[in-house]
Amino acid sequence: MIKDEYLQSVVQINCIPVLIIVFLFFFLQVNYTYEKELTKKFLPSVLLLLLLIIVDNFDYYCYDAILFEGVGGLIHRAASMLGYDVRILLMSRLIAIAASRIMSSVKNIELKISLPAMINVVLLLPCLFTDLFFFYREDGSIGRGIFAYEPHLLSAVYIFFLFFLSYKCRKIGKTGEMGILAICGIVTVLSVLAEFLFALRGILDGVVALDITFYYLYLHIEHFRFDSLTGIFNRDAFIADVEKYDHGEISHLLSIDLNDLKKLNDTYGHAEGDKALKTIASVIKASCIPNSFAYRVGGDEFAGICLGKDGGEVTEMVSAIYSGVEEAGYSCAVGFAEWKKGMTFTEVYKEADDRMYRKKCAMKHPDK
């Protein structure tokens, strides 16, 4: 009877997270051809999650079997220690992925985010032989040593940083990603409280599995909004965002065209043309002010959306684009138009496009 109850408990605790791991691992492998970098980023998280489930089950078994001394006690301590380690490593991995997208300008951001979690692994090693972090009393209850709350404090710092990244997403207009990261942070905190206050097993494992899965699926969907060559948003994303913000949020539309792409392709080959497109896209993206977005909408055609900006801000942005493109050794023409009340998208974009072509003609024929 006791054995049956134990097996039932094991199945209940592990069923959902294990199924999530199986499906997510399968999906990562199938999708590797299309999203190699995204798969490489998330595969370690899936493996860490599997390790967490294994060590947690060892921990639960040792606790229920009252293994607190000798070899059994050492295994129990090792499982508990690894549980602390892997939880924090998983948290750091998810946050590092988010930070690499949101704070890409920070050098080695993924390593910097992961480093405290890796140091924590070393700091927790004395758990195997000392009571500095935790210990088990004769009645089986858990005692806490003088450094007991170090892993909890580090976890709190990571959670705080996750909310900070969510805030950063809001500041740069990534509202979808903001919501995903905020939900991940909230449900993780709630699951930790549930395990701590009500001694519920396996809640955090399931929540972490869901956090990883939903963030991966979000980024998977996002992948198809980007242009494969330049890395900025594509034409479909441009159309979708126009519809999304077509309620008065859009203040200006930009039309941008790279000059002499055909000449580059014919003279130096398509590889040089692709290099020019990548460079121009990078310059446009870097020049975008907050709540402004860049898109590649055709061969050498780019577009921009500005939310809630005045003419002066947009003019400065356009000047930054011209300066950056010229510094990179290329040339482009930019036109922009204000989306005034009562105007349709077609009217605004045509005005921006017409201004861009007039600028292009003036650059080609400066004497006219």
C-alpha cells in the first residue's frame, strides 16, 4: 500500500514537467534546421530541467526514507545541494537569454548574468560535509545554517533582474516580451511560496518547465517576424505593426531606400550587396529612438514606424541614419511623413515614399 502511494506521488509530481521536457526536446530537434541559434540557447535549459527533476526525486526519496546519516545521508545532502544549484542555474539561463536580446549592447552579457549562478555552485559545495547552509535534525526536520539564505537571496536578485528586463522591454516597445517575462517572474515567485509555505512538492519544477516552454514559443513566433538576411523586422511584421498601432499611436512613417544596390551586385557580386543591406539595416536599427522600429520591406527598401514622436525627434533620427550610412561607406535616401488625424496608412506611407524618391533624385542629380 505504501509502495503504491509512493509511486502515485512520483507520477503526480513528475508527469507534467516530464511531458513538457519530452515535447519541448522533440520540438527543439525538429526546429533546429530553421532556428539553430535559438535551439542552442534553450537546449541547455531543457537538460538542466531534466537534471532538476532527477535530483529532486532523489531528495524526496531520501527524505521519505529517513536517510540522514552515512552514505544515504551524503546522497541526500548532495541531492539537496544540487537542487539549489540547478534551480538558480535554470533561472540564470532564462534571464541570460532575455538579457542577450534586450541588452545586446552590453559585452558578454550572457556570461555576466550566468557567473553568479556558477559561483553559487562552488559556494554550496561545503553543504556535503558541513552545516553551514542546512542540516537535518533527528526528527527529520530541516535546520538552517548561518549561510542558509544565500541561495534564496541570489534567487531574489535574479527575480528582481527579470522584472527589470520586463520593464526594459516596455521602455523599448516590446510589450509582448514584457508580458511573458513578467508572468514568468510572478508565477515563479508564487510557486516558490507554495513549496515553502505548504510543503508542496514538484510545483516549482512544473512552473519552470512552463516558463521555459512559453518563452521559447514566444521567441519561436518572433523568429518569423524578422528578415533572415538583415536581422531586423520583415514586411509581414511591418504590416502587422501598422494594424496593431493604428489607433493614433503612430506619429510618423519612414521610407528608406539604399542607393546603387544594383550597381554593387553587378560590379562586386551579390555577397557585397548583401553586406551593404546588412550594414544599412544595422545602422537604421541603431539609429532608432525609443518606441521606433525598423523593417526591411523589399530588396533595398526599408521602412520605419515612430510612436508618439514629434517632428524634431524624427528629424534627428533621420540625421543619425544619414550619418551612420555615410560613415559605413554607403548612401541612402530617407523620406518621412507625419500621420495626421483623418489620414489613412496608404496616404501617409505614399507621402513618405514620395519624399524619399524626391530625395533620391536630388542625390542622383544635384544640379537639377
